[in-house]
Amino acid sequence: MLGAFLAYTGIDAQSKVMAEIGYHAIFITWGRLVAQLVLMVPYMIRTGLPGLKSRRLDLQVARGLCMLIAGVLFVMGLAHLPLATMTAINFVSPFIITILTMLVLKEAVGIHRWLAIIIGFTGAMIVIRPGTEAFTVASLYGLGAALFWATSIIVTRVVQRYDSSMLTIFYTIIVGIGGSSFLVIEYWREVDLLAMVFLFGMAVCSTVGQLLMNGALKQTSPAVLAPLNYSQLIWAGLVGALVFSEFPDQWTWVGAGIIVLSGLYVWHRERQPATPRPRPAE
């Protein structure tokens, strides 16, 4: 899951560059999906059309739409806010994932997971510092992206019981292209060589990230992995400093430290063997 969020930070950074150049979020998302479809051609040829049939098409469509909307909203926010700020705002998603895990998947969420979520969210609030420039109209894009991203995580947990990871990625691409093609004409812009490099770079990062994320979700509950979302702030802070000259202040690093500790706490707890309850005396 840590590797997946590193890959997703690569998508965000390249999206931000394209947005600053002047490409619209819908065009960036559409172009990335088309590039990803090109990369999927060898898999499609090897699998054949019968092998591309989903056992839960409804879930695949729902997941694809959620990821499409989340991606567009996040890129729209990146056009106005620093990468680390948008990433931190998006950290409400672990709360949503945990709640949906309880309501939809009917999985138990223990006190230690809740504690890690709350501690990590506190760290994110230190980074954002409500009442500052983070809470602008652009911050609403981040909140919306978090909602749809969290929903896609829950759907992924369910759909992987029926379809393979590669098939899920294929349907995410197809649904995303279909959903954005109706709007991309309005925001069409000629693609130069540099933009082409970014689009295929994002396609590679997206494919790798989804494979890693799906692999993680096969191993354990989304609620267990939710605090690891906060690790993306570290990657975003580094990329923001190195690429965009966005240097986080001291409070950002304080919040980031708290976020990392919350993720390490969950990791430590999940590695501990369960303590058997004593049997009542007969």
C-alpha cells in the first residue's frame, strides 16, 4: 500500500505540471486513461475478448465512475493549491473508508484502528490548519475527491472477489474513457511531446499503483490499510519541494510526523499475534 501511494504521488505531480501548463483536469484524466489503455493492449490481446468478461459488471462500472470523478476533482484542486495541501485535505478519506467498512462490508473496526485514524487525522489538521488558505473553494475539490476515492476502495474490496486485478484495471480505464469522452471535446487541446510523456508516465504510475493497491486489499481489511493513506503526504511534500519549490513549514512537518506515527502504530498492532481469551473454569 505504501508503494501504491508513492505511485499515485507520481500521478499527482505530473497532473499538476500539466494543469499549470494549461491543460484542463478533464483532458488530463481522459488523456491518462487513453494512454493507459494503449499500455493494456498486450494484455487484451493475450486474454482475448472472452477473458475480458466481468462477473460483476455493475461493481466495475461503479468503481470506474468513482475513480474518474475522484481523479478529476483532485486535479482541479491541484491547479489552485500546493500538492502537499491537496494531499492533506484528501486525508479525510480514511475516516470515510473506516465508516464504509463498518456499514457496507460489515467488518469490525477495533479501538486501536480508530485511535490511529484519529491521530493521523489530527496530524492532517495540523498541516491544513483550518481557517487558512487551505479552506478555499479549491479545498472542496479535495473533499469531494476523498469521498469518491474512499467509495472506490470499498468497491474494490468487493469486486476483487469476482474479477482479477488486471481485469478491474481494464474496466476502470474503459468506464473512465467512456465517462469523460463526452466532456473532453469542450476542453480539447493539442498534445505536444512533453504532454505525451507526462500522460504515459501517469499511465504507468496508475497501473502500478492499482496493482499494488489491489494486492494489499486482498490481504487485509480497508480499515487496516486506511491510516497508510497518510504516508502520501511525505511523498507529496518531497515532490513539492524538489519539483515545484513548495517548501512545507514547520507545522507541516509536525503534522507529517504525527501522521507517520499513526501508520506505524497500526502496522505494529497488526503484526502482534492475537491473545487468546482464557477459557472459563469448569
